[in-house]
Amino acid sequence: MRIAWFECATGLSGDMTLAALIDAGADADKVRAAVASLNLPDVVVRIETVIKGGFRSLHVLVDHPEQHSHRHYTDIRRIVEQASALTPRQRQLALQMFLAVAEAEARVHGSTVEQIHFHEVGAIDSIVDIVGVAVAFDLLGIDRVICNAIPPGRGFVKIDHGICPIPAPGTAEILKGIPLADVPIESELTTPTGAAIAKTLASSFGPMPAMTIEAIGCGCGTKTFPERANVLRIFVGTAIIPEHTEQVTLLETNLDDVSGEIIGHVRERLNSVGALDVYVTPVQMKKDRPGVILSVLCRPEKAAQCEDIMFTETGTLGVRRLQIQRSVQQRDFVEVTTPWGKVSGKRAWRTGMQPTFSPEFEDCARIAREKSVPLSDVYRAAESAYASQPTRVAQPRPAEQKRDHDHMHDHDHMHDHDHMHDHDHMHDHDHMHDRQR
């Protein structure tokens, strides 16, 4: 797995992130081509090598004509959607970052996503930063992002609505749920743009993970701080995971006031977006109320999407998130022939061990219905057909291994229950007075 660790020693902003990703190897010409396709008049992206606090880093500057009007989220969405040089993934990432800001702004100002207008984040340089980050991130082929705790800064900042304490209201909304660090600098260290980038890209927050470093990108902010280099470092490399193990995310929430029908619907939605396993466990909750723990196992890049579904559908006030490793068997799919037709199944094995075979339920159930034979007979016939074949193990293709045919058929020990305990997700996000200090 290709991962990136963001070392936000002095905060995070759009220009710092874009500069660091380019320094880590993203093609600057492709970034410029994507920005040009936004059709923003007379915009020039300049990239300079500078010394910040004694260290070399890249500095991204956006030259553009003076502007006076504010843009709504719908305006920015139209600009991004019409950009011909963006791939679908790049376009999606950029829109997710802008949406994070729009949702935060709407909450802070008591408005709606469609009605809210951006201030600093609607400025040309902020649009360029966000789109550039989406493109550069995609070009590097990063599968997972981890950030250290993010320092918002101290003191006050002047925005269009006046002077606000740091973090400004919109930035604070975006940073909800993200670990923060106190760095004793009287300045805005993390801008709304930077907060939205972290919210969208990072699947977890903490120290540098076990990894083999392939590239280190350094991007600096505009301001200079005494005794501290105003530099964001992004470490890009490969996660060090033991053979036949993988990183997964476990999401859990306690529910005691959600019906079984809703939980069944939530399970279907979670499975449809790629959850590896969804199951519920009966528990006794406070005041002796019966309840359940809703547990979701997913890949790290799916965690935010699965978490959103849990919040939206159950009304829970909180979701626990844990990064774990799991051991997996190698696997592929094979097809066997029974007296009633062909049945596909999953073959799994560990190094040095004989493979096992599990017939696919859907195939067996279809044959049982069509041929009017007991389901158990179809299973036994498929297992017998596999046992009669040579025990040769075909090496699965990487894509097949990754596919995780592992949905675990969800242990739905309980279908119901209910809850709404914890919710406050709020997609947080807020105007981006963008450009780092």
C-alpha cells in the first residue's frame, strides 16, 4: 500500500500542501494543465525553490487579476465540473474539499450549502490550491494518508466578518473530530483550505507509521516564524505490513433507539459502498436498556464514507474508529461442475497448507431453486467436485487478492435496536481564508 504521512509541524494550508506534493514527485506541468482547464482568466502558477528556516522547500504562488466578487458553492462546482483536464477521481477529490468548506460555512452562518458563498476560499488562489492538491495527490498514486495532530495556531485572524479568535469558526467546524496540537505561535497556522484537505484526504491521525520512505516533499508557507521553519513535510512511501496481513479500519457505535429495519437498511448501504463486514452485537446499556454495537470493518480509504452512512442513517452522536491489522489467507475464485450445472467458489490457502474451497451461496441457491433439489445437496456436490480436482494452487492476480472476497457475510446477531446516541459529525468545514499565513 502506498501511503503518505503529513508532518504538520507548523500547520497546514493549500499552498503548502500543493508545494509539498509537487516536491514529492507530482508532475508540475500536469498540475498546471489541470489548472488551465478551469478557464480562470490570466492565472499563472509559479513554483519557486526557497530557503525557509534554513531548509530548502518549494513555494507555490498564484498570480491572477484582482477580483471583487464572491463565489457560491454552485459556482465553484460548475468551474470544477467543466474542467476538461481533470480525471473523475481528481474532480471528485476537489469537490469533496469544497463541499467540506460549504457544509461548515452553512452551519456557522445558519444557511444551506447551495446558498452559502465563499469568501477567501472562493478566491482564485484558493480554487487553484484545492484543485492542484487533488491533481497532485492523484498523480502520486497515494492510497492512504496519515496526519500528525494539527496545530490551529493562537491569537486572532481578520476575515470578511471581522476579527475572530483562532481557529476561526469555519475552520473549527472542519477540524471537529481531528486531533489538534498546541504550537506556541501567535498566528493562524491551519487555514480553512488546509483543514478541508486534512478532513478529506486523511484516514487517520497520529505519528509516522511503519513505512519505507520513497520521497519527501517540503512545501513552505508565506510567513516566517522565529526558531521554527514554516514547512510542511510529506513523506511518501510503502507501508511495512507483514506478509498476508493488511491494514483495516474498525468503526463501531452503540445503538439503543434504532429499529431493526433501520439497522438492516444501514447494513445494506454499508455493504454497497464496499464495507468488508458489517455486524451487530447485543449489549446491555445504561438504565438496563437492551441495545447493540454496530461494527463495520472496511479499508482505510472507505472509512470516511462508511462513517458518514453510520451518522446519517442511525443519528448516532459518535463513532469509534480503530486502525487494526488482520491476517488474511491468499485466495482466488474457481469454478466446478456439479450434476446440475456450474458453481463458482472461493479457494483460500496459507503458505505450505492445502487450500480449502467454499461454494458461493448465490450459485448454490440458484441451482437449488431451478432444479428443485435441496440446497445442502448442491453444496455437497460442489465440494465433492472440487475435491476430485488436482490440488494445484493457482497464484491469484494482485487485483483478486485485493478484492477481499471477505465480506464476512455479516454476523447480524440482532437486527434491530436502535439508537441515536452520538452524532455530531457535522462535516465541519468553513471558509477557507486560505493561503497559509
